[in-house]
Amino acid sequence: MSSVLNLKSPLVAVAGAAGIGFIGYCIYFDRKRRSDPNYKQKIRQNRMAKQETQSVSSNTAFPDPRDQAAMQKFFFEEISLGEQLMNEGHVEEGVIHMSNAVFACEHPTELLQILQQTMAGPQFEALAEALPAAKIRQQNSVRSHMESISIIDVTNDGGDVGVEHKPPQAPLIFDADDLE
């Protein structure tokens, strides 16, 4: 039994030294990274670039849901763009377009089953996580279509009801930069 303790002591000491060395390595490079004069600027640039790609992808406007031809065209465009982006390695952007296609599809459950069989596991999991955001985008798009057409009372001879078209409003931009 004493020979087992003799073997474990050096192993424990080596493992402890390696652990302490790794933690010291992490602290050293974290301090070096944070002391870089361009650190905050690099973070802002990375965040802005990521936000721009997300805003371009998330600003995809769903067509009027009453126009079946436009919905079908939108569906095929989103599916093909999503597949293309995923094949190029841009999985996050591809998932956004694929999730838009799910909500533009007439039969989303069947489409999800097909996608589950054809997509890689991590990609399908990312798609499943992106579905709630796509649903919100689709609902906002439908809401904006409904708000752009408001029914007003036209006071002509017959008291007909007319339709007034309002221009869509630009979405508000929220600056979440905590570095200022």
C-alpha cells in the first residue's frame, strides 16, 4: 500500500503543478489581452459586425400572407439561401433563413420532419433554437402588413368603406453596447 501512495504523490504533484500553470497562463493572457489599447475598439467592431449580419438576416420581410404566390416564392428563396449559406459554413445565417422558410411553409410540421432527417444534428438543433425568433419576425411582419392597410370611412354618397395605405415605419434600433 505504501508503494501506491509513493506513485500517487508525484502524479498528484504533477497534476497540481499543471493545473496551476494552466490557470497562470489564462490569467497572464487575459491581462495581456485587456491591456491592449485597441481592446475596446476591437470588441465594438466585432459586436457591430455581428449585429449587422443579424440585422440584415432578421430584417427579411415576410410577404403578405394573403398572397400565396409571394409566400411560395419567399419560401423557396429562403430554403435555397439557407442551404447555400449552411454549405458555405455560415450556419447561423443559414439557420435564420431556414427558420423563416419554416414559417412561410404551408405545412411546417412536415417540413421540420424532412429537415430533421436531412440536416446534421447540430444544425437542426440550431434551427430548433431559432424558431421562436423566426415566429416573432413572422408575426411582426404580418402585423406590419395589417397596419399598413387600415380601413377608414369615406364619406361619399354611398358611405363606402375605403382603404388607406400607410407607409411602413422603420424599426427602432437598440444600442446595447456596454463599453461606453
